[in-house]
Amino acid sequence: MAASREFDIVLYGATGFVGKLTAEYLADVGGARIALAGRSPEKLRAVRDTLGESAQSWELITADATKPSTLDAMAARTQVVITTVGPYNRYGLPLVAACAAAGTDYADLTGEPMFMRESIDHFHKQAIDTGARIVHACGFDSIPSDLTVHALYRQVTADGEGELTDTTLVVRRMAAGLSGGTVASMADVVRAMSSNPETKRQLEDPYTLTTDRSAEPEFGAQPDFPWRRGRQIAPELDGYWTSGFMMAATNTRVVRRTNALQGWAYGRRFRYSECQSLGSSAVAPVASAVAAGIGAVATGLGGRYLHAVPEKVVERILPKPGSGPSERTRERGHYTVETYTTTTTGARYRATMSQKGDPGYKATSVLLGESGLALALDRDQLSDLRGVLTPAAAMGDALLARFPAAGVSLVTTRLN
């Protein structure tokens, strides 16, 4: 495939909020043959006009999720399609189908586990046969989760310290705006859980996205919204309180799929969870208890009542997809996550990943852009896996190599 294609990357959804930011990032980085795609040629042209001189030669492609033939034609012209068009549960599968059929690599920003499950069930085998890499969750959800664990695995292996066991990501600091697209995706998940018992059962399974459910270890309950003191995670967090991280339900399943895709390379005793630090003040225990219940309440009560509200009413209340925070908020945003692990030899490690820019917008556009560039330009550094993959399973080493130049810091430290 590769060099015979007309483009290295087609950015589909370039007129959306994150799509525009990703186009700006790709124009700044340069070095790739890029086209912009979407439903409106006029809107695409307006986006291109705002980019630098090097982007003025980028071709514009008209493509629409409701017209699969346009997606087929687009996928056949490029090595990689990166897409920001969500909610993916509504609009994503036709593009996955087109890329799987054409042997075209694909990257998206989905945080929707059931969309990923459908993608696996319908297109994993076909993508293996055609050589396509279908890579979901290439933004703040779920690259920090997936890549910090990958970095720990690489360091532990290099040190000869066995396999990973209990591993926990802690969101230490984060400043972020609210994404209309993310809210719409979460509303779709809640609606699906409330209307379909089988969907609810799958979303409650910690191994929703695994390659082989019967091969996974049984650790009992693995709650997505745990309530824990910091010292239960690592001595370095003594005095801190934590609660579940709101995107843990997606991120944990992505990381577990990475382990399964790689033949459980992290280890059969690998157990993964996520939480957010609430600080060490006197009110932290109360805040932790309250925050730990938010996920359950949102899923339970939201699922109970949201599906009964007409969709048009819900859409009027929630932020609109394609909307986002101001430039000032995006620039002032940031995040730092720390992932702690203990190995089978008793060695303890920490991976720290940080990035400037609003996690759901500026930081995500960098991560998505670098994912597309890695798939298109660093093919000799990608894994041999094909099919429906995760970021670390598809391009973990390539992304680690790209991070420093992209302003992404990821450092591993041995703690004992």
C-alpha cells in the first residue's frame, strides 16, 4: 500500500472544533502529504484559508458518513485517515468499514466502549486480512493511560524485573474545559446502558474489549470509581485522597485490551485502575467519598431518566458537539498523570506524563496529529499487529519517540 497512495493523511471532520485544531497542528509540523475532508467544501476551504502557506496546497475532499461510497473513495486515496467526527457510535462505523476494506490505517478520538466493541466484532478480522490498523482512542482518552503503562512495561523489561502486577494511574493535576462532543458521547453511552440490558452487562464487564474473555484473569470486582487513600496506591501518595477518574471506564478497558492484544505481555497478574487525586486537605476525605459516587449516580440515575427525555430536549440542554472552550482556556489548560506499578519481583516504578494545553482540545489535537504522523511516516517502528488495535499495541514505541519534539513529557522512574 504505502507509497502508492496519493496522501499520507486525510483529516476527516476538519471543520469541527477539534478537527480545526488538529489541522493547525499538522500544518505547523509539516512533512506529510495531507488532505482535509468533510461534508462542506466551502467550510473546508474556510478552514484551509486560516492555515499557514504550506497548507494552501492541501486538497479538499467531500465525504459524508451517510454516503458510504464517498468514504470508500476517500479511504482508497490515503495511507491514514484520522477522524474527529463523533459521537462515533452514531457516525463512526461506516468509516471504519471503508478503511478496513481498503487496508487503510485509521485513528480516532472515541471514548465509547461499545463503538469499539462493534468495531472489533465487525471489522477486526477483515482489517487483519487487508493489513489495516484501526486504532481507537488516540486523544487524551486514552493515550496517557495506554502509553504510561507501555513505557513502564518497556522499562521493567529492560531492567529484567519481571512482569507488571497492580498498576494505577493517578490524575495529579488537570485544568480542562468542557467538550460538547465528549458530553454527547457520554450521553449516548448512558442512553445505551439504560435501553439495552446486554449493553449494560458488557459495559460493566472490566474486559469489554478483550480479545478472549475466557483467557482473562478473574480478580473479582474491579470498580471504575474506587475510593482510596493515596498510600493504598503508593507510599509517595501518603496523605492524599483519591476518587475514580471520570474516563476510567473507557481507559481501563483500552489498557486491558492492549495487554491481551500483545499476548498478555504485561503479565497474567496485571491489574489496572485509574483515579484522580483530591489533595491532602481536611476536606479531601469528604470530597473523595462524594466524587467516588458520581460515576455510579451518573450511570444509574442518568440511565434511568435520560432515556425517557426526548432527544431533542436533551440536545438543547447539553453543550453542542463541535463547541469548545475559549482560546485562553485552551492555552491555560494542562494535565499531569502518574502511573504506579509493582512488578512480580517487588520492584516499584512510576511513569509521569504531562502536557500543556487543554486535555480535551489542544493536547488532544497534538496526540491525534502525532498518531496520524506515526502511522503514516514511522511504519518501520510500528508493531506487526493488524486489526482493531489500541494506541500502545499499534504504535507505542513510535509515539514514545515522537513525544519529546511534540512537547509531551513522559518519564519513568524506579522507586526502590
